[in-house]
Amino acid sequence: MKKIITCLAVVLCSTSVFSQYYFNTYNPAGTNPGGLNTDPEQPFGATGVTAADGYTSIIANGTSTLSWSPVQTIPFPFSFNGTPVTQYKVSNSGVLTFTTSATTIPANANATIPNATIPNNSVMIWGLQQGAGGSANDGVINKTHGTAPNRQHWVNFASFGAPGAAGSQWTYWGIVLEETTNNIYIADLRTYTTPLSLTLGVQINTNLAYSIAGAPNTPSFVTNGGNASDPTDNVYYEFIQGVRPTEDIELTDINVSASITAPFTVSGTIVNKGSVNLTSFDLVWEDVNGIPNRQSYTGNIAPLGSFTFTHNTAWSPAAGQSHDIKVYSSNPNAVADPNNTNDTLTATTFVNNGTSVSRNVLLEEFTTAPCQFCPDGAVRVEQILAANPVVIAVGEHACFGTDAMTISEAATYCSAFGSGAPTACVDRVLFPGETNVGHGRGTWAANCITQAAELSPVDVTLTGAFNPSTRMTTVNIDADFVDYAVPGDLRLTVFVVEDSVTGVGSGYNQSNAYNASTGHPYAGAGNPIVGFVHRHVLRDVYPTNNAWGAQSIIAANPGPNSNYSTSYTFSMNSAWKEQDISLVGFVSYYNANTAQREVLNSVEIKLNNLVTSVDEIKKDASSLNIFPNPTADVSTIAFNLSKPQAVIITVRGITGKDVLIQDLGVVSSGNQKVAVDISNLSNGIYFTTVQIGKELVTRKITVNK
């Protein structure tokens, strides 16, 4: 996530003209300070924190009376306001103090600082309350992250509330002490509907304090329903000893992703962290251990203002390899930058040729018959399929108990990706702002659109044969790489999917929370819904005994024009309706980190449409080509027909709305070229679907005028 850096005014409550602390606000940060703490933010407190996790409980869960914690020892040398301190204690009203002899406990109701009820030498998230609304899950815990000499000691207020909050309203915050820098951070982690009104700051004594603007009424900035228990939605405040330097540049962001196409233009964002206007600076990039490429910039960037740069020297690394790049700023206002700790960003990226094919998006929905909210998940899936022709849906019956359609592979996927039902994986990608790969239905449609706009270095084809008499089935899955793919453990998987499954009993009857919800498609359908039609049910996975796909078939570093395939032969279950069976094949990564198992591309074909030759498919449906692409006015759609077929061309926007339909009727066999006028369309990405008989083939087209 791109960091947008601002700073809010320091409140100086003293006649002193010398500031002992200054601070910066990172909102949104998208990370924790320094990136050292990557622990899940839930569970903290009552559920899941043990000594084995490295956490220590310092105020017991559910303590409802005002309390100080026992005195704690800081595990590394640390100074506060220039004076070494070794110990602290914490109140459950949100105050950490280095004055361990203090006896008066600050009340839960906060106020402006400096304040006589706050001990000298304190850090505050003042205005929290433990046990608000009767919650027994909230507690104060601590843990040290990182290794010397760059450790951080975190004090977490876990599942707290605020005065007057209900038990269902909660908030998570942290106070962080950093080794070597002596920086102090206040981290806003996650909040659920709690009406917070806080004093965030540092108090030196009853005459001098520094607080975030808005105190004593500063809210949380992450009231997103509590979905993100990772740092992707976090905000933090950085308190630094001393005075803000006159000149200081922070490089906050560069545009180097996991894979790029050369030549590549380096861009990013710098922030003027100095106290005077920034009128000039240098920006340098270098292929690590290569020649520095320097560009000078001039302007007038106000203190704490940002500037987006684009370097005028392109980077041309060799394709098919990983490369390291270093980007750094220097010479603010033609002087040496006094703070070099925030000048440099590095990135590792894989370089490809930029050749690609259209991507089909694999939407794997976790659902079960006992899941009372899953009827709404089913509605969302069908809406997505109707709007976006490149999405392939699979229903995996796991993550909320089991039912008559649960198979072991579905449970395996739930264990790796899921967080309940209805949730879904979209190409098994962990999207920004999501805690799990399997995420809530509110973002399924948007994430499908995001993935559909991504191209792929590999095309996937399914061929084979099905004998209706014997039920014997042969499926060949073929992966054609048109470009380099990021090296890794790439695997081939085939799903057997049955549509429109019904049955008798609790294993099929669908729990329905929407029976009394007027206007919902399943309102009045009963609870449970007897005879519910379960769509896109995952029935089987090949290879057998390996839910994660056939390994050691695709090379670890596949390149352009490389082809890999495997074949499976099995007897199709006689209870499954052959007319409702589809086969879904896909190429995906396998990694010990379940957030790195992305599906690169997928394909779906009806069982009865299997053909024995990949050449036959490529001669007809896969022959579809659109040129020029991108285009400004007219594109030509070229395809080949092995026999006369009815052909319909549909162009849809990225939101799924039809913008053009051409019904060509029955078209004769042979090579065909059809001109499509898109001159009235706005710039952007569109999906062109050609229906050849009963088959649908979709390609992306970009309009760029």
C-alpha cells in the first residue's frame, strides 16, 4: 500500500522554545513501524496468547477496575527525553509511564495534556477502558520483536473498549519503544465501531507535552469493521527526540513490483521531512552493484509535503532473471542529508518480455448447507458470473462445518485459506486490506475485476475424452507459456465440478438467515431451504491424494514457448449428472506461505465438450485473435471455424455491462475476420466474448485513444 505521509501540529504547552520531541503521522501506513511486528492482531488477550507466542500478560484479561501493571523491565537500553530509563508500568486507562513510583491511576475519561493526573515521563493512548460493556477478553500484553541492535518492545492494549462502549465494540492499540533510535510509536491497529475519543501523545511534565491534533477527541482511523488483523490498515505516530532537521528527505514509495517488463521507468514518492521548503534534490537508481543513474529535481515542496517523481533514465534489465534495484535520494537543498536512515528503498523484481494471454479468474467459494449466510454468498457468485464472463466459479463445501458434498480437498483448502463461510478465494491472491486469502463476500466482485485485468504468461487448455457408456474419462491438461513466469514450484490441477446438485436431508437442506429478509432472493424460501440447488460443487481433484496439484511437471523457471502437460484417466462417479459436469484446469504456485499460492490462469470446459486433440481446440476457439490491441477505433476479430457455426460477438465493460453485441448468424467454415467499431467507447479495458456454437471464448481488448 502506498504510504501517504502527513504531520499534525505539535501542541507545546510551555514557554519553552526548544522542542524535545517532534513527530510524524503515517496514515495510512499499511505496515507496522519498521516492519518488525508481523504477528496477527487477533487473537490477543484471552484467546490464543501464550508464553510460546512470546507474549506476557501484564494486566489480566477482563480486569474492570482501574489498575497499574507490575513494573516491567525494558529489554534493551532506552532513553526518554534524553535520559536513560530501564523500567515502566502501564495503566488500563491507556497510559505508559517511566515514573514507576507513581501511585495515582489516570481515569478512563481523558483530557487535554499536560495534565496533573498524568505522571511525568509518560506515553498515552489515554481514554481506553478495559472491561467496557462487560467484555472478559481484553487485556494488556507485551512482547519484544526483532534482534539487537534494532529491537522493538511492544505493549498491546488488546480488545479494549472506551467509556460507555458495548461489549461488542472493541479496539486494539500498541505503544512501541525502539532500540537504538529511542523512537516511540503509537500504533492504531484495528477498531470495531467503538466511539473513541483519545489523547495520543507524550507528556514530559505538568508544563510540557506533545499531542496529536484533535486531542482529547482523536478517533481511531481504522474503523473498517475489524476485518484486518494484519498491518495492512494500520496507522501509526512516530515520536522522535530532538528538533526536526532543516533538511531531510524520506523516500516513501517506489513503483517496482514483483515482476516488470523492460525497459522500465522508475517512479515513486518522496516526502520533505525537513522544517524548510525543499527546492532541490537528487534522485538516483542503480541496478545493485551497477552504475548510478542520477537525476536532479527542482521545485518548492513545503515541509511534510510530498512529491511524485519519474526518473528520465529507463532501466533495461535482462528478461528471464531476477534483479535487485536500489533507489535513493540525496542532496536536499544542495546539502548533505543529515538523516540517511530514510533515504533508500530496495526491491527485487523478476523481468519478463511483456507477452501475455488473457486471464480467466478462479473464484473458489467456501460454503456449506449448515451455513445460514451462505445463500447470500450463492447470490453474489451468480451476480459475478453474469457480469464477468472470464470468472470460473467452484463451490468448496467446507469452512463452516461439513455437509453431504464435503470432500477432503475442500477441507484442505479451507485449512490453508479460509476464515469461515461464506468466504472465497480469488485466484488464491491475498488482496490488500484482507487478512486471509479466503475473504468476505463484500469484495469478491471488485477483486474478480482486479484479477481479470491482469494478463498471464501461460495459457491453459483441457482436452480428452468421455465414454458415456463406461463413464471412463481421460483429461489432458496443457500449459503453454508465452513469456517468462516468476520462478517457483508451479503445479497443474484439475477439478471435477458438478452444477445444480440437490439432495434429501440435512446434508443438502440449506440453512437460510434470509427467510424473513424482505427483498432478498431467498426471502420466504424457508429455513432451511428444502431442495436447495447447490451450484458449481467441487466433486473431485486430480492428481488424487495431492490437493495442491501435480508437481515436478513444470520447470521451476519456465520461459517463452515452453509447454508442459499431464494426463489423468478415471471413472466418473455414476451418481453425478454428466450433463452438469465441468472440468476446471489451472496452473498455480505452491509455497509454504499460503498467501503465495496464486493461480496464474485457469480454464473450464463442459465434460460433453471434451475433444481428443489440443490441435482441434486451437484451430477453432483458441484461434481467436484481436488486432490492433490496444486500439482507438476499429479492431478486427479473427478466428477459424472447422465447420459452420452460429457466432455472436459481445463486448462488455470491466464492470460487466454489455456495450456492444453483434449477432453474425451462421458463419461458414474457414478463416474469418470481423471488423468491430469501438470508436464510441471510453478508454479502458473491455472483454470481447465470441460465442461459437455453444462455446465461449473471451479475450481482453484495450481502448486507448
